[in-house]
Amino acid sequence: LQLTALILGGVGMVGTLAATAMPQWRVSAYVDGNIVVFETIWEGLWMDCISQLGIRLQCKFYDSLLALPPPLEAFRALMCLAVGLAILSFLLAIVGIKYSQPSKEGPQAVSIFILAAGAAFLLTGTLVLVPVSWTGGSIVRDFYDPQVPVPLKRELGAALFVGWASSALQLAAGAMYCHCWCR
């Protein structure tokens, strides 16, 4: 169970890193019979990208930290904190598994590192879930809002799905480690 949780947590950690770095949080939506599509716009935490005909990709980092909207600043901070905590969780899990091996002297003792890794994975999964779900909710709300102009409507990007999957994996790993410690 501990090795399964380690694998799930490791994959979740990689997913958290990927979701943080990916520019596809918001992707341009093509609605109202728009048949000819020349550009695809991606908006991420760190940059905007424009793909022209799927051939040419131009990305530009945001110019100023002060010009960003407050939710984007908060999402950046939460995802950076989640990345750091995911790495720490993974390292705690490795140490916990190392010190939880059965010995010749007595029964298997589960180390306190297992509980710390479980709690850290649970916290990391929650930290990833908040900005990803918040962004997803705002995209859906704006998509169906008639007040939002059609060129500004966006769809859910791949980074959101990666974030949801990595959050689920880290929550599962955290639950497994907490279960191992409680037994």
C-alpha cells in the first residue's frame, strides 16, 4: 500500500509541476458558427500563447507582476506552494517507507514520516484543487454569460484536467498513507 501511494504521489507531483508550467489553462472558444479558425489563444499562469494554423507558436510571458489580476496572482502563489509541498511530500514518503521496513528484531513499525507524508499529500491535493477548480468554474460561468463578448469566451484547457488528475492522485496517496499510519 505504501509503494502504491508513493507511485500515485510521484505521478501527482509530476502532474502538479506540469499543470503549473503549462500555458493551456484557458483556451480560446469557437462559437457562433465560426468555421474558419486561424488562431488559437492559450492563457496560462505565466504566459499567453498564440498558435497560428497549428504551425507557428508564439508565447509571451506576462510583462509585469503588478499588472496581473489579483486572482491570477493568488493562483500562481497557490500552485508554487503546491509544487514545493508536493516535492516535500514525496521526499517524506520515501523516508517514511525506508524507516517502515520490517526488521528482524520485531514487528513492522510505521514511522511518523508516513503520517507527515500523508498529511502533506492531502494538503498538496487541496492546494492544487482550489485554483484549478476556481479557474474552471469561472471559465464555465463566463462561457454561458451573454454579457461576455464571443471573442473573449474561453474553454477549459488541458492544464486544468492535468491539475484535477494530479490533485486526485495526491489526495488518494495522502489517504493511503494516513490509513497505513492508523492501522
